[in-house]
Amino acid sequence: MAVKGKAKELLALKTVEVEYIRVPCEYKSHNVSVRVDESSKKPDRLVLTFLYQGGQTGIYMVTVYAQNNFTRIERDMDRIYGAVWEMNKVPEGSLSFRLFVYNGYDRSFVYSNKDLPADWKVGEIYDLGVQMNDQMDKQDGCTPNCTDGQLDQ
């Protein structure tokens, strides 16, 4: 898509299917954070984009925890697409997160060390206080001869 002089050909297609794979990154100076999307509206809807997710990890489930009147509230978020997750009927108070993460064949939970404050604001970015920079072992990944984009079995 970034080939110089090919813009007209690309625009003529109108719709282009794009396949992609997640490229492992390392964010040494950033913790995993969330940006509150502009479609969020208290208390009806919370939409978050996860930022600075390093390594070869994939987030497959997000659980939100809130403490309200000495009662612990636990609810799962729904993935809209990619790194964007949503929740309707947002619990009151500050929110902490548990992320169910895959790294190759390994699975684990990552717990936020910092909360999304009760007075969260649309457009703001909030640090969750954790790092995710795990890399898969070479035997778990794609070999240099892999041409179909699939992991070795």
C-alpha cells in the first residue's frame, strides 16, 4: 500500500481487503495504558483502546472490577475490534482490570496496578501500571521458511 505512484490504482479498487499480523514491539518507557474513546458516555458506555501492548502477546478477554459500597462488581468487556473494547452500564467508582493474555501457547492473567479513576474523561490516556513485553520462544513461532503466515504446528 505504500508503493510510490500506486495511489490511483489503489483508490480505483474502492474496497481493499487487508491482512495483517501483530508486530512485536517493546515499549520500555510506557506501561500498558487505555485511551477512553469519544463514544464513551457515563454511565451508559465505556469504550477503551489498549495502548503500548508490547511483545507478542494478545489480549483475549478483559474483566473490569469495581468496588461499590463494599461490594465487588466483576464484569467482562466486549471486543469491538483489534485493541478496542467496550462495556455498557459502567459500574460506579474506579475500575481495575484483569487481562487474559496469550503469548504463543502460554496463557496468563495480567492485573492492572493502577485504576481507571471514577472521574475518567473522554480522550484521556490512563496508565495501568503494568508492562507486557513477552516474546515467544523461537520454536513456537514461524520459521524463516514459513510463507503462508501460519504458525508452525
